[in-house]
Amino acid sequence: MPLTELEEETVERLDALRVDDESYDELVTELINSYEANEYTLFHAGD
């Protein structure tokens, strides 16, 4: 798995979004899924 270095501010922002001992992997996956769902919705909104 690739290693990604994050700035302290980014880690603090991720920490603010985490709930109930959620891992960073789980949080990032959730954020990506949400982004992709919104992108899909916006892409098809013009149809």
C-alpha cells in the first residue's frame, strides 16, 4: 500500500471528522465514496 504524508492541518481536519475510533482508511474511503456519488449526481443532473 502506498504511503502518503499529510500536513498536520490535514490530520487535524480528518480527526475532526472521525467518529467512534473510525480508522483513517475508513474515513478516507467514506469521503471518496461521497465525492464519487456527488460527482455522479452532478454529471447526470443535466440529462
